[in-house]
Amino acid sequence: MKICGLRDAATIRAMDGLEVDEIGFVFAKSRRQVEPEAAAELIAEVKQLKTPQGEAPKTVGVFVGAALEGLRELLAVAPLDVVQLHGDEDPALCSAVRGELGKEVWKVFSVHGDDAAGTGHERLLAFEGTIDAALIDTAGGGTGQTFGWDAIPRYAAAAKEINVPLYVAGGLHPDNAAELLGNYEVDGVDVSSGVETDGVKDIEKIRAFVERVKAR
């Protein structure tokens, strides 16, 4: 389970003890964007957290249209565990981030209208051996809207074929997480706007989301 778009230390500190596997920071242009120096301080706060298993959550950076050298420079300031790529990055870049920068790579696939024909998931297969996880999201990302969940089984099958976990994002919140997990077999979920109040992360909504996901 990943909680994304964190921007303040107080909320991160309040997450201590929650069963959250990853905490994400947005570096792409967005109202949730953080600068590398600020992210470095927030990453240090995450490393002080402990899940019920006694480990700190992993830190994930969200990027769109990233280039290898730009990532290298940013990671020197903000030591993330995972690089999450939302743009048109190709398998070669993903492989370079893993091999040269030594970071896990998550590749995001936007669910478009063509998925109704059962073809969109085929994009995922080209990334075999170059990524550590796949994530599917509503086209556009950060919209707070769900996509047609009937596409999930095809992506799940493709992820299984290349032996990576599949995360689902897009419009999730405490009131629909159980529905998703009760009807579809996925490896993880990613939430951002669904645990906010007036555009600000709400620790009570985060707790509610965690409880309902872990109860499944």
C-alpha cells in the first residue's frame, strides 16, 4: 500500500505505526510537487517511521518524462528508494535507472479508451526485465477519478507474465478500496487525493484507508 503526494513532516510523523509500505513524493509539476531539498527532509522523517513489522516504509519519487542525468542529480540530493515513471519513458531508461542508479523502478501505465478492446495491457509486456513493479492509473494521473476496473484482469495477467507486482491507482478512497480488493486480484493500491481534505493530506482518512485495505 502506497500513500502518495506527501508534503509535510507532521503528517508523516503521524503515520508512525501504520501498515503503509511506501510513501510517495511528487516531483512532476503538480500542486503536490516538492523540491529536492524539501523532499530530502521528508525522506529523513519517513526513515524514522516503523510499520508493525518494524521497518520504515520505502520512499517513492513520482516523475513524468524523466531523463537519466536529471534523475541522477536529484537522487544525489533526495535519496529515494524507488523511481516511479509516469511519462513516455522506454524500457531502456528503466533498465538504466535500475542498473546505473541502483534504484527500484515502477512504471505507470495509463488506462485509455483502447483498453476496452483489451489491447492496452500489451504495452506492459515490453518492460519485461526492466522494472520492479507496474502501476495502472486513470489517464492523466492525479485526476481523482477511477478508470474502468474491468481492465484490471488483463493488466494483472500481463504483470504476472513478466513477474512483477501490479498496483492500482486512480480515484481510490476509504469508501471504495474494499470494493476494488473484493472484486479484483491486485498486489497493491496507491492513493493520493482520496485521503485529502480540501487538498491537504488528512491523517484520519489515511488511517481509515489503511484499515480498510488491510482488513481485506
